[in-house]
Amino acid sequence: MPGPRAFITGASGQDGSYLAERLLADGVEVHSLTLSGEPAEFLPADVVRHQGDLTDVAATRALLADLAPDEVYNLAALSSVAASWEDPDLNASINGGAAVALLESAWQVAQVHDKQVAFVQCSSAEIFGEPSESPQSEATPLRPVNPYGAAKAYAHLMTGVYRSRGLHASSMVLYNHESPRRSPRFVTRKITSTVAAIAAGKAEEIVLGNLDARRDFGWAPDYVDAMVRAARHGQGNDYVIATGVSHSVRDFVAAAFTQAGVSDWEDRVRVDPALLRPTDPTDLRGDASRARTELGWAPTLEFPEIVKQMVETDLELQS
Ligand code: GDP
């Protein structure tokens, strides 16, 4: 009997590379969907690559029908919350509509082949926006405050709808998760790469937006582990994936400078109001109790170690 086959959308990003590595190690045949011309520098060579745009529903549906995968991981998204204000309708289409089309495609594969297709939607803490409680759990009301969060909330709800219809569908409410493979468009890697450049004498200062925002920063490989556990669990569900501890952007800056051995760094940080977002959740912190209990999941790396790994890699890249 052939082994399981997985299909990963948005595989060119940080999570796609870790997820593909993990699945290949498990003996899974891994297929990826990436946009044409998109660099995927960390994607392992053993992944079977397909090019296409998730918003081309007919083409993606035909590809899925052809591959008939056992596991579908929807990582594809416009990932920048800040940029979602510049293109809210495109955000709705990719982060919302295309996810729903993929759910329907997976459902059709399950029907035609009369087999289980496990669907894993990568949702986001941004669906909670300015939450009414802290920490947030799967029971926390959705209250997004930006186009990104609203589009992700729609896909999250539709994952639940398909689950009710009988699809093995899980929505992973992922809090910020970081690694040395994080794009510098995100604040953590922007900080560690710039701090490393400052330590190497190649940069003078770091220019940031909101330093007071508090986020629950976790370790990206732990978060793809949660996705795989959800796909293999007896039934689908919604899962908050988080460490349970939040730190401010300012805390991250301080930890990164300390790790890089740079003292007297306060004057090296400048706030540019142009980098502030129209609305930005104040404090996002998740309660992953359900994932711990049902999936046996736990984060393996805490904040100081995450900062350390990222700064060390960026210092090496400087040398
Ligand atoms: P997000 O939570 O998925 O949007 O991840 P980001 O890493 O982009 O942003 C995390 C937090 O850092 C948000 O509250 C941002 O407003 C804040 N932040 C502060 N300065 C910056 C910056 O220069 N770039 C980015 N990307 N975020 C920043």
C-alpha cells in the first residue's frame, strides 16, 4: 500500500519548509503548491513542487482531484497584517475565499475516493483582535480588528462548517511563531537581523513601529508539529496554539541586543509613526490547554531561547 500523501499550500514560507521536513521524515509523500517564480529557499528537494495560484479555484481543484492527498495543509495566505490595509479585498479573497474553495476541493476528494482527507487550516490569533479575555481559548469570541483578521475569521468559521458536514477539518489558531527562517518583514526577524548588523558595525539604528504591542511568541517548528498532530488525531477540531506567555516588542528588542552583546542600545532604537498600524491588537496571549490535552502538544522552546537562536543565526550571517 502506498504511504500517505500530503499537499501543502503556501509552502515557500517559514512554516512550509519546517512542515515539509517534518512530513518527509515521517515517510509522507509531500506535494507543494507555490506561486510561479516564488523563491522557496528552505523547501527540501524531495518535495514534489506544483506551481499555481490558490485563487485559480478550477486549477487547484483539478490538481487536488488528481493527487487525492490524505492530508491538506492550507498555509497559503497574504501574511502581512500591516499590508492587509492596502489590499483588503485581495486579502479577503486569498485568506478567506481561497481557503473555503480548498475546503470544498478536499471535501470532493473525500467523497470521490470514499476516504478520510484531513484538512488543516492555518488560522491566526488575529481572529480575536481586541479580545474580551486573556488568555484566549477556542471559546473566546472572534473580534478581528483588521482585514487580515476578518478574512482569517471567515476561513476559521468555514473550517467548522465543513467539519459539521463530515470533513476531518481542523483550524489551528496560531499565535506568532518565529525562527531564523522568519522573513524580515516580521518584527522579530527585523529586530534580530538589524541588531546583528549593528553588532557587526554595519548599521546604526533600528526603526520600528509599536513597541508596546504584546505578542505570544513561539517556536515555528513546534507549531508545525501541532498541525501534524491535528491532522492525525481521531477527529478535527479548533486548536489554539500558543505558549501562554506574552512579551512586548520592546522586550524582544532588549533581549536581542543583550544576546548580541550590545550594551547602551536605547539610543539605537527609533520609532517611526509611519510603521504604526491603523489598529493593532494590544495583547494577544493564548491558552493551548485543548491542544495539550487532546493532541499531547507542548511548546519546546521559550522566549529567551527563541531570541538566542535567531540572533545567533543572524550574527553568523553577518560574518
Ligand atoms: P503579526 O502579529 O503577524 O502582524 O506579526 P509582526 O511581526 O508583523 O508584528 C508583530 C507586532 O510587532 C505588531 O504589533 C506590530 O505592530 C509590531 N511592530 C512594531 N514595529 C514593527 C515593525 O517595524 N515591523 C513589523 N512587521 N511589526 C512591527
